[in-house]
Amino acid sequence: MSSKPNLLIVGNFNRKDYLDLFKGSQNYFDFFFLEFAAPQEIQNSYYQTYGKAIFWGDFKTADDLLQLIKPQKVIFFFIESYYHVVLNLACKVAGISTYHLDHGLRDININTRLETYFIQQKGTPVHVKQVQKLKQLLPRLRARLFLHNSVERLPPPEAAFFRHFYKVRSAKHYLATFKAINSPLRVADAYIAFSPKVYEVHQQQDFLPPGKVVHFTGFLSYDHLADIRPAATARKQILFIDQGLTTRCILGWTPERYRLFIAAFTNICLSFGYDLYVKPHPIQPKQEVDCWADRPNVHLINDKELTAILPETPLIIGFFSTYLLPLMALPHTTVLTLENHPVGKLDVSKSFIEAGVAKPIYDLEELHDILPNIASLHEQQLPNKAKFTEEWLYKFDGKSGERLRDILLRNEL
């Protein structure tokens, strides 16, 4: 029998990048992963590298789940579905500490000023919806029974709260629900945030009090980039960070607009003699990634290959992305953020533009003037990187995973 404490992780464990947040904690806990009704919704087996999967439909109630798994702590990537909320309530009743763990970029500019642009547009294909659909009839029925029985087992105050949440959430998007329901019963006991700037969004959207427990780790996915040093000679190459905007059906991006963008962008880069290394977003399906494949100067790369080419890569271009933050912090990089969204000029990357570590591009034709003058643009961005790193990355020292491990090993919140 293992002597390690059990951790229950609630969120989309099909995402390798989500799972690898726990790389620094891997040998210290027994992990259980929960998000789906049944095994049919699992898309790959990578989660087995870390632990075991469990399913809503396997248990009669949230109490039964907690008594069987006996988690020392429960970590949520988000608390927005009925299942998340009822489990969070059951944990509070049982005295099990709950945490909200950051899993991507949160920005006041994006998540408040532009939040309506980031709600998926109607007609979004089922395969790209953020909240997983329950695909099988029997698992759906079992999961719904789990939900019903769990609410019946809650004490009256928590049960009344859940029914109120259910009524509101049934009629509203999750962001509107958060605004309508301001209660500590809806949120985790403590927050684990990447940085102070990222945490500001949780404070506003979750209406957190000033004394809420929060721990900062730095960006857990990018510890391996902290030791990157520039090569003696830079190559004439651009790293492009994609963001899956077409897959998400946001900001007006459609498959046709995306194909036109790729053609124009790659042609300009080629005309200036640049090789283009493209890092797709994890959610992008193969047919979308393949749009890049037949371009003469394009190399599709993964995370490992990105790390390998980074020392020799002076120029980074991308739509807003969590991945851009550590790349902006590196001393040898110059960053351009694409603001050429079909819905219009929004300055999605406003926070980073104002921080002086990114230059916005509103029309690809601007690249004709910018690409010959990257050295002078780098001189403008370099002095701003230290302050940006402190505010947005907390600490860029390669030890974020260790900080998360130490937080989770603590007996107190």
C-alpha cells in the first residue's frame, strides 16, 4: 500500500500540457484524474504516466467518491460545471482542502475588457467545445444520477446553493453565472496562480476577498525554458506560436480566413529569407495544422523541437498565447503579436504591448517595414523584460514545479 498522499485532479486530463503541470510533483503523490462520465471520453493514455482515471458515473455520490479515493487535497483547473460545483461543495462539507490551479494565461485585458469576444460563437463544432459532452446514454444517465444523489446528500445550505447555481447556470454562460453568484461556496478554498498579474483575473471574476489564500508558482509549463541562453550566431528564422482561434471559433476566425492568413504570412516571411517554425496549439485538429504543411519555408514543430531551436531564434511572432510569456522574457528575443483579427482592432495583447515587450501587428503588410529592423526593435524591448518577468512570470528560475510540489505537500492551505 502506497504511503504517498492522494491528490484528486479535476479537469481535462486528455490535455498533456495540463498533466505536465505536475511534473515536479510526480514522485510525491498518488494521482487520480476526474472530468468525464466514462472511459469512452478518454482520447489518449498519457494520464497513466501520472496516475489513474476515475469517472463520475462510477460513484453513487460525491461523498462515496471522496471516501473511496481519500484525497488529501482536490485540485480543480476550473469550477464551472454542475459536477465541479457539487464536488467542491462535498469537499467543503467533508473538510477536504480544495485548490484552483492555473492552467493558462489569464489577463485583465482579455478576461474582462474582451470577455465577450472569447465566448465560443454559435455553431461551434462539437469536437472543439471546451466542456466535454457526455457521449454515451448509459454513462450520461449514471453521471446524472451521481449528480442528483450528491445534492440529496448535501446539508441544506449547500444543497440550496447548488440548486440556485443550477438554475442560473442553466440559463447563462459561465462568466455571467460567476457575476450573478458571488459566494465562497462556488470557489475553491485557495488559489495557486502563476503570477500576481494572472491572479488579478481570479480576484475580479470570482469576487475574491483581499485575504483569500493564494500561492504563486511561476509558469509551471516553462521551467525548462529558464536556462535558455542565446547561441553565438542567430539564424534567420521565426518561431510562430499558433493559438487555435479557428478551432475555438472566436474573434471572427474561420477556416477560409485562416488559410488566407497562412498564405499571406508565409509568403512575406519567405520574401525576406526567413524559415518559419510553427508550433501548433494542443487543441488544433490535424486538418487545421495541415494547412501549413505544403508551404516551402514552414517546419511544424513540437515542444521539444521548439526548445532546441530557441537559442538560435531571435524573432517570435504569435497571436496572444500563454507560450509567449516566457519567450518575451528571454533576453535575446524580439516579439511581435498579431492583432489582425477579423472582428477588428482589439489589442488583445494590450497588456504586453503596454509592458513594452511586444509590438502589435494589425496588418501583415506592416511586416515589410518591421522585418528589416528587428535589431532596433529588440533594443526597445530589452529594457522592459525584467519588470515584465516579475509581474507576469513571478519567478523565471526553473523552479515553478518545485514550488507547486511544496504547496501541495503542506498540511495547511
